[in-house]
Amino acid sequence: MKNLSDEELAALKRITATVYLFQALSFIFAALPLLIGVALNLYKRNDVQGSWLESHFNWQIKTAWVTLAGLAFTAFTFGMGIGIFTLFITIFWLVYRITIGWISLTDGKTINRM
């Protein structure tokens, strides 16, 4: 495990919480906050490598890509009548991932699910 100073850990926890906030803001502002959040994850990924926050970054990155893929699939299938169902599944997925992630971050725990 990577040993981070208290200041480094606090800063990285703020970044992690900010990404969860960006993910939540995607309900209001569509995919742009999701893209900003994943870009922040990828930019700061090396800083959390080997720490307990790495699991959150991996969780957030997967959340963003699967959500974007779900939204793209929804757009392609909306005219066929199944897009509304894939939209609900994608929204549920995003709510679940944000909730589990933010609770785990607040509790200072890693995420052991993927």
C-alpha cells in the first residue's frame, strides 16, 4: 500500500468526491460532467496508485465508460422502442455506482465490487 501524507490523502479524497459530484451532475448537464470526471480520474490516476483510493478511481472510470456506452446504445435503440428501457437501466446503474462509491469514500473504505 502506498503511504500518503495526511495532506495528500485529503486532497485526493476531495478529488475523488469531486468526481462523484461530476457523475451526479450528469443527470442535469448530460454527459459533459461525466467526461470531465473521467478525465480528472485519468489525469490523477498515478497519484492514487497503490493506495485505497485506487479502487475508487477504477470504480469511477468503469462507471463513466459503461454509462457512456449505455447512453450511446440508448440513442441508437430509441427509435426501435427499446431505448427507453436501456435508458432506465443506465440511469439505475449510474445511481447505484455513485451511491455505493460515495458511501464507501465517506466511510474511508475501498470498493471491492466491480
